[in-house]
Amino acid sequence: MATGADSARITAKVHGRDITLDGRLTKDEIRNRIWWWQSADPRTSKEQEDGQHEHDDSHKDVITTLGGYYEVSADPRTPEAERLVEMVYDELNPDE
């Protein structure tokens, strides 16, 4: 994964957690990182046990790209979520 000074970098604040997407990620890797909480098992998650990263529904989940700020939907299967993944993928992989 390329992480040099000229590598694309995208940041997000999702479910109270700061996320950085950089280098060459696949669409599945992007989707998994943005919607990380859906694959976490709350019964075994150390963060849940410690009470860290509890999500406050009053704050929107957002991702910052070259094109601006975009809200992250709660469901990764929506058309909006798929467009967001495509856009992030294109920004992280500009030469493809």
C-alpha cells in the first residue's frame, strides 16, 4: 500500500471514530473501513466493553474527499453508499 507524501488520503468521522483511508484500497476494503461497526461483535469488542467510541446519533457520520463533505449512510447497501464507495475508490486510485 502506497502511503507516500503524494498518496491520496481521505478522512472520515464515523460512529465517533476517526478513520483515514489512504493508499490503494479495494472497494471491499473501503466499504469495510467506512462501515466498520457493522462487522464488529459488540459482545467481544474491547471498545464496547470499555465504553469507548459510543455513537451519538446527534452527530452525523461524514467523510471528507477532494469533492467535499459527504454524509455516510447507516446502510452500506444503499445506492448512495455505493456511489460514495465508488467516489472514494476513484480518489484513492486515480490512475486506474
